[in-house]
Amino acid sequence: ELNIKHLKDLKFNNLSSGQKQIIILTIALLNSPDVLLIDEPYNHLDLKYKVLFKDILQKLMIKGITVILVTHDISDISTEFQKVILMRNGFIYKFGKAEEVINSSNISELINHQVEVELIKNNWFVTKK
């Protein structure tokens, strides 16, 4: 499903960031985990691997694997995620369904700057107000 056979003869250090992320995810999935904790999975990924990685995570969630994704970029958060926690200064600022937590008011207060938050095709985007 992850289509990585073509990478089997390559050295890990010679792989792209996206290829490395897919390999690391594959290793994590070998033990059939119930929960997958992923920290900033889209950092340093080109568009191809970002789209691929998001697709893989959505399929894992459909299969019943709990995915905990840590990110600083709300555009990384899909509506597929059942719950969202916004953190401020190391503490929980807001918790709940993504559609209830991610909005212009909460994000503006969180970052202390007026912004507009829009949901476009299952992803949030922030623009200056």
C-alpha cells in the first residue's frame, strides 16, 4: 500500500525527506499499533509527499488507528481528525471537535493577532484580517 519497494536498495541517507518519512512510517506500522504519534510530519516535504502522507494518515484513521498529530500549522489539520487541542504556553487552550475549535476568534486570540480562518476542501487556511 505504501509503494516503497523501489527504495529497498537505496541507502537511507540518500533518500529525500519525503521518502525518509514514508520509510519511518512503514517501520512504525510494522507492529500494528493502535496509536500513532507523529510530530510535524509534513516538515521538509515537497508537495507530492505531503499529499501522499496525508492520504496515508487518512487511510490509517479509517482503519481505526488513532493518529495524534503535532503541528504548528493548522493547514495540516484535516477535518478527518475527530479532536483538536490548541496549546498556548504549554497548556491546553481549547479542546474539542476541529470545526468548533479552529475558528478566527480562537486562532486570533491564540496568536494575539487578528486573522481570518477559512475551511477550504477539508483544510484550514489563515489570512491576515
